[in-house]
Amino acid sequence: MAWLRKTLSSPGLRTLSLLHQLPKPSNSLFSTRTYISEMRKSAFQDNILRLLRKEIQYELERFPPKQPITQFDSFTVDDRPGEQWIKLRRKFGDKEDIKIEATMFDGSVPVSNSVGVEDNEQLHITFIVNISKGADSNVLEIMCSAWPDTIEIKQLVVRGEKRTAARPYLGPQFKDLDDDLQSSLYEFLDERGINDELAIFLHEYMENKDKTEFVRWLGTVKSYIEKK
């Protein structure tokens, strides 16, 4: 049995035996760390929520959004909350159906003051005019820009009703057309209510929509963070 006593008294086994005799670590340290982590997370979320509420209050007090207009001239206005586009529709004559899709502000250019210093900017809106004459007709599609008080035609395309061509010929740039033809096409649009007054309306409308959508976005972020 001497070999057994020698084995049991070896340093490795003695160490193992001592380790087994030590008290097991408490869960209190783990719980404390978890509690601190949760406290930090809660404080971080509370700070974000505080800033969001402050921003919402600021926007509503300084730039309170107005109720969207649903009619402009002969156009009905379809504004879908949360989207960047609005649609305007009208009938012209017996056959023409006119649809306009306009973006929110999608660009700008610097503007110089009276002494030549650039201290402001003009915001830009893209809008697309679609004119059709019945269910089976082609569609006249005109891409335009709306500046604060004027419209600018960029391109004009006639598309098939089903748009089957993968890469249709889009025609020349509008600015490359004959000057008299350009003037006639502006008159064509003006007769249908697509003119500088529409540009002014779109800028006023989009300014309000920009505020409305920003406040809505802030509220959506706040609701998400608040959700447990």
C-alpha cells in the first residue's frame, strides 16, 4: 500500500484536493456587473429619448407643420405620409389624363447676393409629367425641374403604353432642341397648368412636407427606442 500512500501525497493531488476545498465563487460579482451594464444602457437610452423629445418640441414650436393642401388649381394632390413623393392629377379636355409626380427637395445651387458673395441657395425639386389620351394611347413623359419660382424642362419622351422596350430611345436633351420648339413646348405645358405658379406651389408644399416628415421621423425613432 506504500505506493498508494505515495500517490495520494503527491503535490499535484494535494493541490487538486485544496482547490476542491475552496469556497465556490459567488454570483454576486456577476450580478453587480450585469446591473451596472443595464444601468448604463438605461441611462444611454434615456439620454437619446430626452434629446429626441427636445428636438420634436423645438420643431413643433418653431416650425409647426400645416395641414397639407389637397387641391391646387385644377389638380388634386395626393400626399402619402412617410413617402418622398407626392402626386398631382387632373383631366384636360375630353381625353387627356395628366399625372405629376414630384419629389421632396433633392438638390440645390448656390446663389450670389448683390455684391457677388454666395450667401444663400436655391432648392431644387424634380417632377415628372405623364400625359396620356385613353387606356391604349402612348404616354408623353416630360421630366422637369422646379426652382423656387420657375420650371425648367429637362427631357421629353414618348413611351409605349406598356413600356415594352428595354432601352427605348429617349430623344435629345431638351436644351438641344430648336428655340422656337422649346418655347412652344413650354406653352403646351402652361396651357395645362404646368407653369411657374406650379413651381411656387411645389416649393411651398415641400417646405411644409419636409418639416412634417422630419417630425414624423423623430417620433418613429423615439417610439422604437421606447419599445421594450
